Amino acid sequence: MERTIMTQLEAWRSNPSKKPLLLKGARQVGKTYILKELGKRCFKNYAYINCDNNPTAASIFTQDYNIDRIVREISALTNQPITSDTLLIIDEIQEAPAGLHALKYFHEQRPDLYVAVAGSLLGVALHSDESFPVGMVDILEMFPMTFEEFLMASGSEILAKELRSADWSTLNPLSSEYTSWLRQYYFTGGMPEVVKNYLETADIPSTRKLQNDILTAYQLDISKHAPVKQVPRINMVWRSIPSQLARENKKFIYGAVKKGARANDFEIALQWLEDAGLIYKIPRVNKLGVPLSFYEDLSAFKLYMLDCGLFGALSATPPELILVANNIFQEYKGAFTEEYVLQQLKTLNDTHIYYYTNERSTLEIDFVLQHGTHLYAVEVKAEENLKAKSLRQVAQDNPEIEAIRLSMSPYRQQSWMVNIPLWGASRI
């Protein structure tokens, strides 16, 4: 399946001043697949080792940091010659901390080699006092498949191409087709194995089973890698996300996780889930200005899961309510629409995401984006409800901010804001 991150990987391949590449991302978002695909497309061969439950692979890095020796042993282990036209892939690198540190010496001793490492819990490892070669690696982050990538995987390359063109005079008449695919994407989400199974078999029960299997794998990761005392708290936060987002006020409430709970009871649990790439923490700002980070309210935030399909599985939402019911976009506004939109926004490069409330005036903006010096106020509507009082007020008070409404209404540009169909969220 085609992934848009391949463009960035190919750019790394062609960069003469490249460094070892670190590819971050949650478990099963497709990191191993895309690195092997890069090896097939852009190199003479690739050599792949996985450090997870593989003491032999991990031990290669523990003796010393003689890179020529390390390369010889990896070549012997993989039965692949390793030259300047080989992609050396080291998977689950967080299971071999010495391997992570060895990237510094790959850069210093063998800059001719192409080395790419991946790990599903790299964020956790990097916050566990592991030695990290700062400035010695290039870093990319991989996310679940976007709606556009889902369209490409479904064989609807023309629909994906038209969406990328953002030619709304062509796109608006195709709204019913995009909406149909969007409903299916709400169900599958963007985990590649889930998408592949659904598109090849159209088997709803087996697709949901795969989603539950991934959730089980995440639970096992929590039990295996998280601090023992934090495991119950991590699980409590994880299970609370659907109900937190279903609230009218989606601000994360500690008391909704456990009665009487305070921030310091769950800070480590939240950080672990965020480091593992399983949740996205979107903080509140109490003022709209550049940089938004100056106005961040550290006590208020919303939590989202990494994938809308896994969100549906964790909340045990019956598939027929997503795929068949006519009111899916209205009924599950908080539970699916913002989750879906945030999933698309996270893939935008160099974009900082917040939300905004002004409690004195009850103003609330679902997402505020900062891209360079530009600010965008984004209001999410789950249906064709075109009332946007908060967005209009913000646009009137802040004419320098671009106002965007995402809804099931067709694209149109008004004097004070732009309406983009939900299926075109990535075109922001």
C-alpha cells in the first residue's frame, strides 16, 4: 500500500549529507513495511534485523562501538552484503539501548552507509534515561494511514488525486462518493493490516477482530514495559478516552478516570501513553497569538487516540452504527468526527495543534493551528449544521486568523470563513 511518507524517505535517500534515520511511530502503523519497501525501491538490497526477543541481534551492539565489526556481524546474521548501496534496517531498536547509542558511531565512522532504525516504544525509551545521539540522527514520525492513503489503498487513486488537487469545483459534485468512503474509514481507521483486510475481504467481524488484536497488543506492551505501579493507572486512562471525548465538554477530567483523582495521580500514566504514541494530548490556549505556546494552559487539555478505527473498537461501537446508520455523523460528533479530524491534522508538517476556550464568554474553538506565523481557527461540525457562533466571534475579533469550518456541507468560501467538507480535512 502506498504511503505518503515514502516521499520523505526518498528525500533522505538522496540527501548526500544524510545521517542515520530514526523512524518513530506506534506499533503496527507500518514502519517495518515502509522501510523494507524503501530498501526494495531505492537500494540494491537491504539487511534487516529485529532486536525484539532477539538476544543475538541485541548483543551485536554490546561489545564495543567498532562499526566495521558491527556491520560484519549484521551481514553474517542477515546473509546480506552491506555496502553503500544497502539499506541497513534495525527494528525495535529500543530493545537494544546500545544500538541506539551506536547510531552516533555509524555517523562518525561510516557515513557512507544508509542506516534506518525503527521502534514502537522509542518515545518511552528516550524518556528512560537512555543515551541518545543528539544531532547525529535524522528523525521522522509515522502515523496511521490518512483518509487519502485509505482512498489510494481502496483502488480509488483518482479520488485521492482529485482530493490532493483541492479543485473544489470538481470535488463538490463527488461529495456522495467521498462521504461513502469516509464512513468506511471511520470504521477501519488507518492501521494498515486492518485496512488491507477490510478492502480485500469486506469481512466486518474479522476486521473488528484485527482491531481488537491490536488493542490487546497495546495492553501487553503496557504490562511488559510500563512501570509496574503505573500499569493500572495507564489502563484506566486508556479506557476512559471514549467517554471523555463523548462529553459535551471534551476537556480531560481526572475525576472521570477515578473519583477524587488529581493531576499528579495520573501524570506518569499520561506521559507513558503519549511517549508510546498511543494518545495525542492537545493543550488549551487561553489567548490567540503567535506563538501559541506562550498562551498554553498547562492544566487543561483534550486526549485523542491515535486512530479512529481503534477508537471505535475500544468503545465497542457496533460496526453497523458506523457503516449503515444514517445518523453516524450527527450521533457521534464528539466520539468520531473530532477524532478523525485530529488524526488527519497530526500528519501535517510543522503544524502545532491546540484548542481554545474563553470561559468568560463561553467561546470554544475545536482546534487552533499554528503553521509558521499563520494561525487557523478550525471548528468541526458533524453534519450540515452551519451555526458557528464561536468561530464567527473569533474571526471578527481576530481578522488576522483564518477561520475554517469542517462540516458535511460542500466547500464554499465566505467573506469571513471557508467551509471545507469533512472528507477534505487534510486539505486545510
